[in-house]
Amino acid sequence: MAVALTTLVDEADRFLNAAKIPDYCPNGLQVEGRPQVRRIVSGVTASQALLDAAVDAQADVVLVHHGYFWKNEDARVVGMKQRRLKTLLSNDISLLAYHLPLDVHPEVGNNVQLARLLGLTVEGSLEPDNPRSVGLVGSLDTPLAPAEFMQRVQSALGREPVMVEGPGLIRRVAWCTGGAQGYIDQAVTAGVDAYLTGEISEPTAHIARENELSFFAAGHHATERYGVQALGEYLAKRFAIEHLFIDCPNPA
């Protein structure tokens, strides 16, 4: 089976409400390839490694969370950017990328998918007065000690998170995938027992300790592997085409 590229892109844009979510990059079709799509390869970032793997897999579309053309980046097509674009264009492969629309989506979004993986029940937004809020707040069915929750995260994501251990059991959790350590202040305001994101900065540990909050940095890449997989599966089922997720390891 095959679907027209324009049809696939229109459905992805509609499903993610991409046109109505302001972002730091263009969402949707970033590089146009062949007009018919039979196979999607998805991954977290449109790195050279993912592009090379997509060529080997005979992909028609590469679907990612981190694409190209970010705000304030060098606009010249030189070096790494030239090599990446040349790989796509010379192989007639399209690049489809969704950043914030994929973070916030209530069905296939990174944050909702991570909640399902960790057994968290979503209760609301991390910033209830902000309609553009990315993070979520929820709860565990059974309270866990910080070390127990860390083990759950490690088992689910396949990597040991950085932990700043708080003094109490964890029942209510706030989380935001990727590089969202700056949202720890909102997590403190929300009154949760723990905050989980992908990365940690120097002030983060002090904020967690001084507010008696457990903090977990579980990896930018590791926390954002799941939304793009869910979107790829949705599109594959919707149009009866093939989808293959390729994980290019990243320690960040």
C-alpha cells in the first residue's frame, strides 16, 4: 500500500494541530521527497546516523521530534547541515518533524506516552493557567520511595537516571520530557513529591533539596523516544503503510 505524501502530511498536521502551536522551528514537512509513501522510519533526531539507517531501510519519509531550521541557527547550508540535506535530497526522502506539537498531544505526545510507560495517572497541566503548558502533573497508584521510583524509571527507559533524593515517599509527580529542568520551579509550586525531566543543571539540585523534592533527570533522548513512535504507528495504521522506529543511542 502507498499514500500520497501530501495526504500523509495533511493528516499529521491535522492530528497534531500543528498550525496552532507556536514553536522554535517549522513543524510538518521540512524536506520534500518522493510523492508516494510506503514506509516511514521514525527516530528522535534527524541525525546523520538516522538518515543513513533510513536509506538502508528504503524509507520514503523520516519522521522525527528534532528536525531542522531552528530559530536563530546559522541559515547557511554548509558542513553537517549540507551533508544531512544531501542525504535526504539525493535519496528522494522526505523529512517530517514535529517538536512542541508532539510534546503536548493528549494521545501520542511525549509526556502522555512517558506517563503510560511509568504508570502515572495524568491529573492535569504543570501550569494550569498557561494554555501552552507542556509539562503534566499526575500520581502513582501506590506511593514509592525515591529509590524505588528511580528503579522503575531505569527499568522502563533502559538507563540509570540522575537522582536528587527527597526526604519522603513519592505519590504525586510532575514531569516534562526533554530539556525541561527549568520547570522545577513550577513543580515546587504544584506541591508534588517529585519532578522528572530529561536533563539537570547546576541549580536544579539545590532547588530540589531546599524544597524537599525528589528530582530525576532521565535523559533528554530517553524520555522523548515514545511520542514519535506512537505517531508513526498512528500514521501507519491510518494509511496501511509500514513504520519502523530506529533508535540511535544518545547519552544526553
